[in-house]
Amino acid sequence: MSNFVRRIPEGEDRERLICGDCGYIAYENPKIVVGSVVSEGGRVLLCRRAIEPRRGFWTLPAGYMELGETTEEGAKREAWEEARARLELDGLLAIYSIARIGQVQIIYRAHLAEPGFAPGPESLDVRFFAWEEIPWDELAFPSVHWSLKAWKAGGPGIAGNPPQDPRGVAGL
């Protein structure tokens, strides 16, 4: 087994894991999360999480991107895995930087491509909510709040972190 040590490689400005035997640098980079605000008739689709973190809280159909897929394919796959929903993507809604947990979140606007949805293996429940029915105090993550508000605002352009949390470090 290789002998990895943490040090600053020549020409760089931060510590990395480096193999003491061969010099290989094991870069640690952010994870990409892909998801969607799925809307139909002014309502949005939310999934009640069946897994940690935040089990029992509501979220968007979203999750980690897989190797070999595009962000669009990943968002559609996550909607199928979590909500058994087939989506048509309507464009990019937001890109969020969540520095405290090393994530970049890419969120699309979407609608159902075909009728029907049901809880997938990672969801306890899946429902459409009118704006005034959204369980704001039971949303799983800050970026769910941000995404829903960006969707509601409906403005041109792509939303990003709110000014009060530009690095995504505040948490819940």
C-alpha cells in the first residue's frame, strides 16, 4: 500500500495527499450535485428523504452526478431514482457553491415528461406542493430554499448563492 503524506506540492499553494513512494498527487475536489425544481400547474415536486442526512425532511429530486453522464442526464436519473418521475428539462435555474461541504449544485427547471410519480427507494413520500403549502421549516437543505425562491422569482439568468451566504457556509 502506498504511503500518502499531506504536504504542499511544488508550484501549488495548498496541502495535498501525495504518495511518498511515487509522487502521485491525490486531488480532493468538490462533488457535483444535480437536481431539478419540477413544476406542474404552479406547484413544485418535493421528496421526503428516506436516507441520511436529514432523513424525513423534504428536498428536491437531486443527488450526486455519476461518471459518464451529463448534468442533464444526472438530473433526470435522480428524478427517476427519488420520485419515479420522467422529466423534461426546461433550462438551467441555478448553480450553487457549498464550500463547507465541498459541493457544487447544478439545478434545472423541469416538468413531468409523462404522467405519474411515486416514492423511489430514497424517498418516504413524493408530493406536489402549491407555493403556500411548501413545508418551509421541514426543508432539508439551504439550497432547497434558495432553489425554490429562484424558481418562484422566475427571472432571467441563472441564480447563485444568496448575497448573505456567498460561499455556502451558513448551513441550516
